[in-house]
Amino acid sequence: MSDSLPPEATGLLTVDLAALAANWKSLKKRAGGANCAAVVKADAYGVGLEQATQALAKAGAETFFVATFDEAARLRTLLPTVTIYLLNGLNAGSAESVCGIDVRPVLGSMEEIDEWEAHADASGEEAPAAIHIDTGMNRHGITLAEAEALAPRLVTEEITFTPTLVMSHLACADEPEHALNRVQIDAFSSIIKKFPGVPASLCNSAGLLAFPEAHFDLVRPGIALYGGRALNAGENPMQPVVKLEARIVTIRDAKAGTSVGYGARLHLRRDSRLAIISAGYADGIFRAAGSSDNKKGAEALVADIRCPLAGRISMDLIAIDITDVPPDQIRRGDLVTLIGDSISVDDLAGHARTIGYEVLTSLGRRWKRIYHE
Ligand SMILES: *Cc1c(COP(=O)(O)O)cnc(C)c1O
């Protein structure tokens, strides 16, 4: 593996764009009659907006969701004709710029709706936009009462902008048994009846997988595209997309009873061999994934053997206990695998008491990125 990496480079992030495309196609199939968008916010969950969206568009995706205006602008330059929704809505005073790049804001408050309407009125533009209705998350979206009051104005065509989507977002879809799912699905099913003719969308990845009855007209998967786990329980049906490998900068012997790393929180129980790799928390390998005398940490694959991270994770370096790896199978300069093969992004996340989403979006800029078509 080390041949694919220039000798100066320290870590390798390989993105499998074929797996990304295959994941989108398999989710589209699961969506049945509904359209399947692609959520590409946060630099396409850290894998790279440009590369990911080109691959997704080639696979057939026509509708994309981003979070911020900058992401929308980057995407618009890349894909001049696709539909782009701006999840975080309309920043005050930004209507003209948003319209200018042909992006549809997801309007999440009456203030945003009023501002978008005023812009549509003044400019005479069609001003397409999504209306986000909060069905139980208290985050983004107008209330059900506000939606009820707004709906008649839409039916009588009094509204000056063009609602192209009415949507909501599930708070607990990763736990399909959670009672709030049913509450939200029911509330959404009733409120959209007041918006006849406007396509409806409720499901993220987990909702798509767990609630076929709630796909409505458009599903909005994000994490599942990137191979991350959407549902807390059961098998993850998606193909992994990200592989993460880091370079061994040195291999050293260390005596039983001595400690490893900052804080001296891990003491070696036997004479050990340590591989020190050039990756750390500045590269998104969270400090919480380190180990101590009382806590097991994450693992890395070293010559195909699972080896524990030893001691605290530093900003730029991590120690790995490679005592169990035959010495002739590993040397300075080799790569070890932090994510990939039998270690999923969610395995690493779990050791840091977080979720795959946070690991992917935190990977940072120091990895040398390689894209496989
Ligand atoms: C991020 C996001 C999604 C995608 O969620 P995943 O869990 O990554 O599939 C869908 N809809 C909204 C409103 C989002 O914010």
C-alpha cells in the first residue's frame, strides 16, 4: 500500500467513489417510487464535495442538499443544472445572492418565508424554495400552526414565491422504535394534505431504511451514502467509502511497567513494541479514542492484525501496541489502517463515544486524498 503514497506524505485518505455511487443506487432502489436526493453538506460528509457530487450526479442524482451558501455556490459552479437546496435556510439579506446562483433555500421560519416572499415580489422571479415544517425536533422549521395558517395562501396562489418542496426532519430515525417517529410521521402526513401538489420529503438515511411507508416524494440520505451506519441496531447494509491509513514514523521497544504518552495514563504490562504513526487529533482521530490503564481504546490494523492504540492520542502522533505483530511483517514507513477493511468508521467513532458522522466530518486537511473511480 505504501507505494501509492509519496514518501513525504504522512497519511492517506482513500475515497471509493464507485462505492459511493453504488450506495446511492441501492438507496434509490429502496426508495421505490420516491426520488432520491443526495445530502452533501459539510464537504460531502468530509469526503470532498467536488468529487462526491460529480460521482453522485453521474450515478443519476439530480437533487442535492447542502447546509451553507458557500457549499451551494461551489456545487452550482460544478453542476450548473441540478437542483440545490440550502438546508440552513435563508440568511437575512441573502435572498438576491441565493436566487442569483439558482439555489432553493429551505425556509425554516416565518421570517425567512416573509423575506423570500418579499424578494420574489420585488424581483418578479419565480423564487423556488422548500418550506420546512417542524414536527417535533424544535430545531429548524415553522410550527404546525404556522404551516396551517400559511397553507390557504398557497392554495389561493396568494404566495408570491414557488414552494417546490414541503419537508420535515426526523429526530430519532436511528432508533426506529422511538415513539417520536410515529408522532412526526403522523403530523407530517396530515400537514402535507394542506399543501396539495407540492412534493413532500421527510426521510434521512435512517428514515429511508426504517420507514418505507414514509418515503413520500423525495428521500434525503446523507450518512448512508458515505458508508456510515444510519440505524443504531442491525447490520449496516452500505458499502464502506472511506479508508484511512497513517504512516509509521518509528518503531520502538518499551519496557514493561513504563508508561506511554501524555499524562502517563497507560502502563505497559509486558515488554512491548510500539509503532508511532503520524496522525492525531488534529486529523480527526479523537482524543477520546485513546487508551489508559482503565479504558480500552480504538484499534488499528497493522499487517492485518488488530492492534490497540496505546495511551493518549497526541495532536500529530499516536502510539500503537504492535507487540503481537511478527517483527518481519512491519517496518518504519509502512501504513497502518485506522478505518478500512474490518474497522468501520463507526467502530472508530464508538471508541471515541461519538458517531460516524462526526469522525468523517472531522478528518481534516492533512490527509493525502486519493479518489478511486
Ligand atoms: C443532514 C440532514 C439529512 C441527512 O441525514 P443523514 O442522517 O446523514 O442521512 C437529511 N435532512 C436534513 C434536514 C438534514 O439536516
